[in-house]
Amino acid sequence: MYNKRLLLILGICLLVFLAGCSEEKESKKLKKVGLLVPDTINDQVWGTNGYMGMLKIQKAYGTDIFYKENIHSQALVERAVEEFSHKGINIVFGHGNEYADYFNKLAPDYPDMHFVSFNGNANEKNTTSLKFEAHAMGFFGGMTAAHFSKTGTVGVVATYKWQPEVKGFVEGAKFARKDIHVAARYVENWDDSEKALQLLDKVIAEGADVVYPAGDGYNVAVIDKLKAKGLHAIGYVSDQSDLGKETVLTSTVEHADKLYLLVADQFVKGKLKSGNLHFDFADGVISLSPFSEEVDKDFQKKINGYIDQYIKTGKLPNKQMEE
């Protein structure tokens, strides 16, 4: 009887030890992390968010991080990934949709690396593409703009008409005020600030007093001009209240930094899936930023209630009304 008990205890200890070793082995999967950005990490919007995500990973796991800027062609990506491989990096973030195709071509040659991009189509077993579900954030931004507008006209200066946040903005504005007019213009380039400012003039000429600059390469310039004219904005991608707390009513925020850490956590646990993954308010990586004091408290309470309902049900308020 004594020997059986001793064997049982030893068996349990062995299982605990092996489990501990397994966890330790899992945690060691995250060796070093690399980041590629098409422009710079100092743009104070999208690129900066990506770098902040790297810092979160570094803080959480104590791992070394590396980044390369102005990586915007297949040849440059190949060179950067080869260098990352020599450094022992085993997860690479490409901070943009262009990287999905680059990574699909490269991934089979680097089976020990996992490649993560945004808003693309990942089709290799060691590639993943992350997609922010931007329609809802645009909807709540549009609600805010329409509610606040004194002229009955709000504006959008976006890059492309197909952007889901643009469609959401229009829907949200019309949900808040059926008589609202939405003046929309499209830059057709993520970084053309000069053209964006020219289109802003046209939107303002139509009477827009609140504008949504839905392009991370030019939204700072647009907001600065709105501020100079005493008009208002809905910030885009990051909390842009630092550009003017009276100017920026709220921002539709994509928390790329939080998503980076979430992905790293999944990678470490062996749960990071290949293919295309979608994220929204319920995942804690999309939100509206705190409202400007210019926005009345009753409306803030109302829209926050709508957001809570959306998180619980997955249905925007206009869809709930239809049921």
C-alpha cells in the first residue's frame, strides 16, 4: 500500500513537472519580434501605433524587438526578413495590407517564422492577417458628427469610397439625424496631404462643420486646418485629442498596440491561427476615444449605451430598430 501511494505521489509530481516544462517551452516560442512599416513609426498615427504595440510585447515578455521603416516593395521585404531570420526573430508584423501578398510569397521559405499583416488575405500556414471591423466605429463617429453639427452638413475626406468606416459614418450620421447632409470626397491615396486639403476646402464649401478625415497619412493636416477655421473633426485611427480638445469631438480608435499584444499572447500559447482574423469592439481593440467637453453629457451617455448594446449583441442601433 505504501509503495502504491509513493508511486502515485511520484506520478503526480512528474506530471506537474512536465506541465511546467511544457509551459516554459511554450513561453520560449516568442524569441524576438520584428516590425516592418511602409513609412515611419513617427507619424503619430498608424505607424506609431504599431511601434507602441511592439513596446507592449517587449514589456510583457522581455523579448528583443526590431523594426525597419520604409519597407514598401517585395525586394525590400525579402531583404528585411532575411536579416530578421539571422537575428533569430520568429514572429514578424507587417504593418499594412500590402504585406499580406509579400508574406505569402516568402512564408514557405521561413517555416520557423510566423508572418502577421493587416487587412490582407493570408493563405500560407504560417501567415495571419488581422482585420479591424471598422464599420461600427465609423457608425458611432457619424452619429457624433451629426448630433453636434450646427449647419446640418457633415463631411468625410477619405481615401477610398469602399472603406467600411466611411459607409458606417454615413449610416451613423443618418441614424442620428435623418435630414443630415454628408459631403464626401476621396483622395485615392493614403498619403496625399495636398489633395486632401484641397478636397477639404470643397467639403467646407458645402457647409460641413464637422469632418471625418479617414486617412492616416493626411488626417493630422486636415484636423490642423479645421482647427484654424474653428471647425470640428472626428479623429481617425488614434486618439487625436492632442491636436485640439475643442476641435476633435472624439476619435474612432483602432488599438493596434493592444492587438499586437493579443496576437503575441496567442502565439505564445500556440493558439495563433493562420488565415484572416477579424476584431471589433467586443475584442477590446476598437473604441471611441473620450469625448470632448464640447459634446453634451446626455449624448455621451446615450451613445455609450448604444456601444454597450453593440458589444453584447453585435447589432448596431439602426439594425436593432428594424427588428
